[in-house]
Amino acid sequence: MAVCIAVIAKENYPLYIRSVPTQNELKFHYTVHTSLDVVEEKISAVGKALGDQRELYLGLLYPTEDYKVYGYVTNSKVKFVIVVDSSNTSLRDNEIRSMFRKLHNSFTDVMCNPFHNPGDPIQSKAFDGIVSGMMVQTG
Amino acid sequence: MECQEEKPIIYTMENKPIVTCAGDQALFTLLYTSLAQQLPREPMEWRRTYGRAPKMIHLEANFVQFKEELLPKDGNKALLTFPFLHIYWTDCCDTEAYKTSVKEDMSRWQNSLRVHGSADWVIIVVETNDTKKKNKTNILPRSSIVDKIRSDFCNKQNDRCVVLSDPLKDSSRSQESWNSLLLKLRTLLLMSFTKNLGRFEDDMRTLREKRTQPGWSFCEYFMVQEELAFVFEMLQQFEDALVQYDELDALFTQYVLNFGAGDTANWLGSFCAPVRCWNGLLLRRPIDMEKRDGIQRGEASLLDLRSYLFSRQCTLLIFLQRPWEVTQRALELLHNCVQELRLLEVSVLEGALDCWVFLSCLEVLHRIEGCCDQAQLAANCSHTVGLWAYATDKLKSLGELCGLVSDKGPTSEDLNRTVDLLAGLGDERPETVNSLQSPYKKLKEALSSVEAFERHYLELSHAAMEMYRAISRMRSARLVGKSLAEFYMRKGDPERAEAFLQEALKSYVSEGWSLPVTHTRKQIAECQKLLGRTEDYLQTSALLAGDVNLTTEERKHFCQEILTFASKSGDQSQKVSLSMGVFAQLTRLQFCPATASVHSGAVLKVELTLRCLMPVSVRIQQLAASIHFDLEHGGTHGRLKGAQRQTNPGTVDFIHSSSSAGPPSSAGGPSLELDEIQDRSPSDNSLNSTGVVCKNTHLIMRRHDSSSPSDTPNCVSPLAVTMKEEAQMLKVQDVMLEPGNNSIVFTAPSGQPGTYTLRQLCATVGQVQFVLPHIYPSVQYEVYSQEPQLTVEPLSEPLLAGLPQMVKFTLLTGHYTVKKGDALQLSNTDSMPILPSASCSARISNTAAELVGESVLSIQSSEKVTSISLPSTPPYHTLEFQLEVLCIIPSGSERPANERLTNGEVRHRPRSYSHPDTPMTAIDQRMSIDCPWSIYSTLLALTFYIPFKTKHSLLSAGNRKYIQVCVQNVSDVNFTLAEVKLTEKQHASLELQSLNTKTQQLLCSKHSVFCLWEVRWKDDLPSCLQCVFSANFSPFNQDVSAFKPFHYQFQLERVTTLYSVRAEILPPPGEQYCRSGFLCGLEVCITRLTEPAEGETGEDSKTDTDGLRTTKLMYEVADSSSNWAVCGKSSGMVSMPMTSNATHKVQIEVMPLFAGHLPFPKIKVLKYLPHTAPVAIQSDPDSCVEDTLSLLDKPLDDQGDTASIRSRGSVHSVGSNEQQQQKGVAMPRLEPFSPGQVFNHSHARQVLVLPATDDHIMEVNAT
């Protein structure tokens, strides 16, 4: 389903990043990093308009020829980025939203772990499992 | 409007709904202008079917002369040519004329309309005043023509006939008539639209529903729905028109997707044809008829269809003033097309799509630039920048494909490819042939030569970068920069490439993206190597060698690069300093001893833990830490400073951001390091102020926005690291650093006392130095100097006087070296001799309390001095030995006060005092020791405790005298007491006969022993006895040799018995026994036993009244226990003659109050001193009165106690007696006798008293 899933801290460093074709890992890192530009743009635009009653889902950040990059930002400014292959046309906006919601829930679980130090890279197996599930579904 | 200048090709006139005009053409021509002008002037509300929102619409019309051909034939679905309304014009006012010609013409018109099923018609009758006038006389009422027409044609629809009055006059009536006509026309037009479009839409929907049928063709349907779009466009309903195209777009997309899912439609075959033309979008025409024809013919390729569709959408969006939606949709379209071609597996020449995308991007941008001004464009960069970047990207890949990027230039293969690609572009379109900067020209030029390509590519890249910057998408800008850098690297221009890479790297580092960091750094390393920037290259190599994201092979490669350079034999100027952080991390520093504080000259080890980041082990020629030395201020009072010194932590852990992965170190920022400061006044060390300071303000207060990321160890450029030469260094040569943690031990210099701060760390590998410019948090150790110090303390508490006791001497040598022959000189004192012992050994131990040596001490005693020669001891060691001393219990004898010690000091008499913590009497014994390191003597004090308390008392029996001594053991030790002896010093004739039976006695702790002696004398009993009690004692269970003497001196005065008192109780006369309640006689007989001695005469007062020398005595009978009632006189005065055996009898009446054996009443005898007695000193009279009175009050029994107390300290008791006597006053007073002077024979005698009657009454109280 997704080819790359990333969690990015408030300070914009990666807390978690995983991509499916591992040989393209670097490219995804660049892609996700660049997408932060749009995330920030969207956050500031939304922030002005609606205050705290904002939508966490940021929608399509930007399309490229091969991938679609979707963004989501939690209230604590932790960003989730999901990269989907453009050829995967069966994916609807709603499904992306639900993926983000799932990701957010799992992330919340990670944060609730008293042994997890917020700000550290995520190493939770449960979280990893959720991410794997999202990546494997269609291959 | 755009379309006007662009000239639509389909119709020369602008598209307007067609309205046909029949009837009087001349009349219509007359009215045409005002009609065409006024029709669109007011909007009409258009109510729509299917719940679509009503719209206000300005209606226009294209009035054409009615021809039968204009009417649509069956099956013709064209809407654009569809006449929506038919008008018949007439100004006929003549019934005849109407009947003859007009009616006929009208019905013909009606018929032809009916044949074609058109019901949208209207008849307009124009009335003018002239026609009225002309026909005034012979005509029907003026409405009759209209009525006629209505009855003839509009059988049910009266509104289909409208009258226009005086259209050419400027009157209100005319205007009114015009208005109603226009309203009517508009209404009818709208009705016609609704009806006809509704029918059309229904047909179209039906057609669409058939799309699953085999013969269905998308292209046909496309034409139908586009017709509808055209009409909406014609009606200026661009929104609705756009919806039609969007629906077509979605439908097509769905088909392609279905194709991807395996559901193939036949008609899609034509779109799967190989792409032969990639000339990009064409947006300059409102309708691209070429492409439209292609679609109509079913020959269009996918790109053609998409291009046409998008060009239409673009046109409509621009009409709608939404140019930014165009750019967004364009990007989507381009991405989508690429995907669709891939999905449909359409064969495309490599690079053809890149050409198409590139051209299309530029075309869209041109189109947008054409309809927006510069300010608008600048403000909406965010919408266009995507296209710019996309175009840049595509051009780059084209350049790579055509060999335009490599520095060698294109090969022939590349050139062939270029020719093929250019062929697919076709000819330039006529619209842009004349423009200089068309996308077509650009692409052609860019592909023509390496230089042109570079120019165009750079232009595009910079444009994209600047736009990204303008909208502060810095990351995107840097990514473009990086791609530009890659281009420069290919072109062999590493200098420019590095600038872009560094900028990108900075951003990755600051945001902690390790993989991009590694990748970019690798590229930078390549640049730096090419540029020959050795130092930078080595720095980067070091970073890469420690980068866990790289493979071990790569890391080894970079490590080898450093080592190769390092091993090059170059001159000294070639030395390169790199930041230590990239090579190894200082993780921990440990001091041994952990206090990090040693005396000067001592060994202090510093253990560093270095985490080496290199993939292989590295030999380091030298590892050095520079030290900053601070002389300790305010002297070196070793001990005092040592106690106050702030203890440095023995282990310092340095915290590093875990690795290049994880959050960047700038995220958290350094934590506050606070310290307390105290400002003390220099004179008296009192506190002036105190406060808290932050020691690392420079780190915390640093501006975070600009500089913080570059200070992290990941920093890009090497810091200006220089090793400052300090005088003192910690150095280790030849260390092998293994990957991971290494432990390196230094021996720290500790020569001078002071504070040593570790400042920098430097590892040298050949030509390369790795420098840690600041060791932080700061690490310090201290070296102090200490004065020698001698202490003496008891080996066991408490020290008991009179017994040999061990004391421990402890000598802390401090900075002093004890040499052979150095000796301690102890001044001897008589009260505490030092006991020589056979083997006295000294232990020498170092600061860590480890035994270093042991040697025998030689102790030499002379008369005044005991000299202890010390074994040679190194500085800062502890010398311990034990000596046995004996503190002699003072027996109370006086010593000459002017005795001086050998060193000229006045000897301090050990003063005994009672200690609050113990019942034992304490003695402070001072010692004076001369030490070799000082010209002054060391004075030390030991406190001893006397284990015994001794009391004595004088007992009398008539003339016989006994002395009792009580020894009380107040210590916690059991003693054996032996050879108890009492001697009298002055009177040889006196014999003290011991009544003690045992030679040895056990004296347990807290118990007492009493000893008794009878005093025997030959001639006279001296009135004053100087006695010495002596005994030997030793702790219980020790042999005889351990016995130590104990002496107790005391003095007894007025020992002789002067008077004897006898009392007799006489029963009442005639009675044998006394009876209670009956008076008895008490006869007191006082007898002088001795003549007063010479000394006594001076003391005692005498009266010479009758020539006889007498002494006045006072007697007193008192019964303290209320057994007796003294009747009459209870006391009286007697004058005793000064002769021996003079007796005085006194009769006193007493009455027993109880029956039984009653003790005799007490009889006191006191000395009476008349006022004439000589008075030596007139002192405080009041106190004297008090004294006498208090003595009077005291019962006689207490006298013994008083005496014993008085004689305890014999010297003082004598003194106080004298004092008392001197305190005579000019008043008669009483003075008690000393305990031995009066002997009461009847003391404690009892007499039987019978009850008064024989009534035996027993009182029993039962409770």
C-alpha cells in the first residue's frame, strides 16, 4: 500500500522512517524531508485560519511522477508522512485518512509507554507491526 | 476577452444562441440594433432542472434570417447551430393586407416550424403612430390585427404574440413596450434553453448509459457532451462547461484505470497506439480543431486526447479567472499522463515523454504568464514552482539521455537519440513561430549543444530554486541545489557543486536526517578531494569513517584515506588539525584517587575513556591533554584548605548525542550548570553576599537560529582547532585505539600545589592531529601541600591515672621528609613519666592507609628529656607508634610553684577537676614536644581520670581515737587493693594500730573499701595529725609487679576529747521506771577531761571575773524525734573551770511522750564566745551572723559530716577554719566543737518508759 511511512518530530528530525524497497531508502528520505516544506506551509496556513480546531490530515502534500506524498500532523506538531506509489490508483483519500488514524493511534500507544523517552527514535515492535501492515497490504 | 483576439476557428462570429427572424425583414433591420443592444442588458433568472441552482444570466442572441435549412433535421444533435427561438416580425395594421399576404406567410412559417417540431416561436407586431394615423378612418380597432393573429395562431398561447409600440420613438410608452417585449423574449429564450438542453442532456445520458455496449465509442460520446459544454460556454456558463469536460476527463480516467484492472474497452485500442508525436500541450487556441478532428475521427492518441481536454479546461479556467488551478491541474495531468501511458503499456520512445512534459510545463507557464501580471505571478510562485521544478527535472534527464551532461560531450549514439526525439516534436506551431522564446525553440536549442543545454538547465534550476526560496520552501530549494551540484560534478566543476552541497548538508545536519547527511557528505568528500582541500577532505573523511550508515568497506576506505595522509612524510607545516569529535569521543574521565585531590608529589592517575569511531584500530603516536595551572591562592595551609576544598567528582561523564542518528544535539540544548558563589570580606571572612551563577551561559545564551547547528560535531567545515601549548601536558605515547571504547591512563603532574584544569585533548596520528578544543564540563584536579602534624591520643578511653596507659602518637608527615636521626623531644614531667618499653615499633603507612614499613623506635631518656628517634619517612605518610605513660595520682602535697620545664616554660600543675561526663576526677596532663620540622614546641594535652575517691573520718570512744579511711572505686575497672597503710608524719610516738585483717582486698567497680586504725599515744595526744594513707593497687587479676602505689594525705585537727557528757534519766521519785506522761529528771553531767593545751588558751575565750579561769559552754537539750517534751529550761550556760575533771551537772525536767525504749534526748554542747573575744578582722558581719545561726540550727549529728567535708582537701579545710575564726565579731556567738572534742557517753542510749496506765487499749482500724 504505502511505500514509505515516516514519523517526524516537532523539531523536524525523523523519529521513524521506513520504506519498502530498501534500495530506494535514500530517495525516500529526501522525499520525506522535502515534503516538510509543504507540511509547514499547510500548518501555518491552517493555523491562521482555524486556530486549534484544525484538521490533522493535511491531504496530498505534493505529487511527483512516481509517488504521492500525504501528510498528517498531530496537535503536538509531530508529523506523519505516507508516500504512496502513483501507480497505485485504487487508494482513496479515505483510506489514506484511516491509515493516518491508525498510525496516530499506534504512535499514541508508543508515547504512553513510560519507558519511552519522548524525542527518541521509535523502536516499538507494535508500531513497527502496524507500519508493516500498511506497507504490505498490496505489496 | 481572450477568445476575441485569438479568433476562434469554428465560427467567425462569437458564439451566441441563434434566433431566426421571419416576416418583414426591413422592419427587423430597422429594429435590430436596439434589440441586440437591449436584450443582454438585464439578467434573467434561469431555473434549472435536476435541482441545479438557478442562475442569473445575461442573454445574448445571434439574430439570423429564417431559413428552412436552419431548422435541425432529425438526428442532428448539434446544439451550437440550433435555433432556440423563431420570431415573426410584422407591422401590418391593415386587415386586408393581413388577410391577403401576411397571414399566409405566417402560416407557412408556422408549418415549417411545426414540421421540425419547434415550438419556440413568437410573433411581434410593431405598431407605429403613423400607421395608426394613416388607417384612422377606415380601419378596425387597432387591436384587431393582434387579436386576429392571436386567434389565428396562438390558440392557447396568447403570450406568443407581442405588440411593440412606437419602437423608434423616445417616449415612455415606447420604452414600456420595449421592456415588455424584451422580457418576453428573454423568458421565451430561457424556456427554449431549458427545454432543448434538457432534451439534449437526456439523450446524452442515454448514450452514456450505453457505454457498456460493444459498439459504444468514447470519441462519439465525447463529441456529444462537448456540444453541451460549447452551449454552456456560449451562454457564458463556464462553470457548467467545465463540469462537462471534467466529467469527460473522469470518465476517460476511469476507463484507463479499468484497463489497468483488466477490463478493456474496444475503443481504447486507438489510444494505445505508440506515441509518435510529443509536441506538448497547445493552450494558445480556445479550441484546437486539429486535435478535435482527430478525436472525432477516432484517431487521436492518448496524449492528443489529454492535451485537447486540458486545453479546453485551461481555456475555461482562465475565463473563470482561476489561473492557479490551471497550474495545479497541469501538474496533475502531466503526472497522470505519464502514469497512464505506463498503465496502458503504450510504447514511447525513451525521452519522448520527457520532451512532452517539458514542453507542456513551459507551455502552461507561458499561458499563465500571458494572463497574469508580474506581481500576481510573484505572489503565486507556490503554484507555478512545481512546474518549474518538473521542467528542470525533465530537462536534466533529457540532458543525461542525450549525453549533454558529461564533460566529454554526446556520443554518436546520443546524437541519434537526439535526432529521434527532435523528430517527434514535429514542426513548430504557427502560433509561436514568431515568438523568440517558445518552449519548442527552447527545447530544440537545449538539445542542440552542450553549452545551450547548460545555459537552459541552469536558467531553469535557478528559477526553480529562487521560487522555492521566495516561498520559503528551503528544503525543496536545497534539493534542487543538490541536483544542480550533481550536474556540476558531472561537468567537473566541484567548486560550485560544493557550495550547494554544503548548504544542503547544513540543513540535513541541523534537522538530524542521517541518511541524507551521509549521502551528501560523501558527495562533498568527492568535491573536496577533487579540489585538493586536504584539511576539509580529511575532516569529512573522518566523519564518514565514523558514519554507521555506510558499509564497513566504505568506512574503511575513508579511514584509510586519513591514515594514508597521516603516514605521508611531510614537513611540519603540513600538519593538519581536525576536530576530535569526528574521530573519537571522550566519554568518561576518571581520577584515581577519586577525590581528584592529592598532595604535591603524589601520584594521580587520570583514566580517559575514548570511544573511537573509526572502523579499524588506529595507532596514535601521542595522546596529549593540555593542562591549565592555577596557583592556589591564599597560602598552603594544607589541612585547613583540605577540609574546605570543594571535592571534585572523581568521575566525569561526557554526554554526547548518541550517534549521527537520532535527534540533533541542538534540539535539547545544553542543560544549566549552576554554581554557588560567595563573596566574603577579605578582612574577617564574613559573608558579604552570596548568589548563584550559571557557568555555561555562553552555551545557553547562544543564538539558536544562526549558529547552533554548525557547532555540533557533525559540523560541515572543520573548526579552527588549534592546540594551545601549555606548560604542562598529560602525555601518552603510542596508543592503539580500537574501535569502540578505549581506556587510556595518564599520570598527572602534581608538582606544585594548585588547581589543574584539563583544557584540550589532542591525538596525533602522523601528520594529523585530532583536537578536542574544550573539555566540557571542565575537569579539574587539585594538588595541595600539607604541614606535618603530630597528634597524641589514648589507645583506649578513658586514660586512668596511676596505671601505665598506652597512648598513640600519630605523625602525618605532610610535605616534610623525616630523615634518619630526626627525633621527637618530649619534656619529661614528674607527674607523667614515660615508661620505657622494650620493643616499641613504628608503623609507616601511605595516604591510602597501606602499610609501607615498620621499624623499631629507639627511645632515650635523660633527666629532662625523652628523645624518640624517628625512622625515615617519606612525605605524606603516616607514622604511628605507641608509648606507655603513667600519670601519677596527685596525693595532695604541695610543690614548689616556681619549677620550670626544660624549655623554660612554666610548668603547669596538672589541675584536677571533676568532669561532667564521668564521676571520676579528671586531670589534664600537658605534653610539650619539640619536633624537628618546627622551632616551636608542640603542646598536647591528655586527660587522665583518677579511678578512686577517698574519704577519711575520725571516730572517738571516750578518750580513744580511731581513724577510718574509705576508698571508693569510681572507675569501670575492678582493682585489687593491697598493703593498706596509714602513717603519721609528725609524731613518732604515735602508734597507729591497724584493725584491718586482710592484706589484699578486691575493690569492685563502683564499690568502696573501708579501713580502720586505732590511734594510740603515750604522753599526749597531739591535737593535729598529719596522716598519709597509702595502698598498692592493680587492676584485678594482675600479678604483683603490676601494683602501683596510691597515696592519700589528710590532716586531722583537734583530735583530743575535751569534754565528756553523761546523761541520766531518773524516774519520778518512787517509781522504778519512767512512765509516759510523767515528768522525769534528766541529769546532764559535763566533765572536762583535759586541761586546755597552750594553743587552746589563745583560741578559747576566758573570763577572769572571779580569778578563776573558766570556759563558757552552752548546752542544749533537743529532741528531734518528738519522743520527749522538755519542760522548763532546755538550754543553758555553764562555766567550766579550766581544770581537769571539773564537772558540771545540770538538772532538766523532761517528759516521755510515749512508752517503750526511748532514745535519750540529744544534748548539744557548744562553745560560747563572749563579745569581748579578740577580733582579728572585721569582715562582713551579716555573713557571720548567718554562719553562727546556721550552725546553731544544725543538729549535732551533722557535725561529723561537716568535719569530713572540711578535711577532704586538707589544705583548704585548714584555711577555711582559720578564716572562720578570724571572722570574729563583737557579739557573743556560739561555735561548735570539732567532732572528737566532745564525747557523749549516753549517745544512743535508751531508757524504758512504761505506759502511763495499764489500760491496754489497742486501737484497731479496719479499713
